[in-house]
Amino acid sequence: MFEEIKQQARQALLELLEVAGLKAGDLLVIGCSSSEVVGERIGKGSSMEAAQAVFAGVYPVLKERGIYLAAQCCEHLNRALILEQAAAEKFGYEPVNVRPWAHAGGSFATTVWENLEAPCAVEHIRAKAGMDIGDTLIGMHLKEVAVPVRLGVKKIGQANLVCARTRPRFIGGERARYQEELK
């Protein structure tokens, strides 16, 4: 079961990265309910094994490409985010003093904390793309304008999967020309 979760997470990430066009130094947010992944109600069946499987599926790909991971904590930590201290410094995000654990922050955020080189927590980010595994509501952490991304992978384990990328706003009206048209 956990090998399948790992593969689903990896495949979903690869599909998202292809559409979103992220590059080295960009930031991707992942919210993951390990409870939902194993078929339980969000917040009611936390699974470190499921969280570790998702992490094992996504982190090597992100690390290889130089893309920063931000893991959204659960509502008990006000959906704070765990990321590398270097990313927080790069983007000017102010660290806060908290450390997630399975029952306050969640299993995925805890797994990320335990595996990053220099983890820190921040309250707010603006990521270029994101994966919402299990209806964790990551939208508050995406740049404007968020665009839904439809993937071949619809679930990770038993959890619903919703992904998004962002794009710059279109301004100027009917006489304006946009960069996407000029490519």
C-alpha cells in the first residue's frame, strides 16, 4: 500500500511540474492529510507511514530540480508551513517558533521537519504551485492567480488530489497584448 502511495505522489508531482513550469529556486506547497490518504476522516487517523510514503515520492524529485518544498501544517498550527531555512531567508519569510508533531501540525509536516537539512516554520508564503492531498485547503498559500491543474492521478491513496499552478494577472483590457500570446 505505501509503495503505491509513494508512486502516486511521485507521478502526480511529475505531472504538475510539467504543466506548472517550476524551475530551480521556486516554491511548491503541499498540504497532505495522512488520515485521508489511509481512508480515514481528516485529523482522525494520522499515519506517519503514509506521510513518509508521500514524502519519499515527492522530495527526491524536488531536491533534484532545486525546487523548495513548503509543507502545510494542520489547523492546530494555523496552517503554518515547514520549509528550509534557506527558502525562508530567500523569500523574506519570518520564522515562527513551533515544531510540528503528528497531532499538532500533522504527520506530513512532521516528516518534512525531520528530513530537511535546516527546517523552520513560517506563517505565510506565496508558492507558484501546489498539491492539496486530502482537502487540506492550500489556496491561502498560493500566489494570485491560481489556475486548477487536472492530472491523470486523481487520488493519492484514498485522498482526493487537487493541484494548482499560478500565473501573472492579465491587465489592460481588449487592446492589451499578453506575453502568452507573443510566445
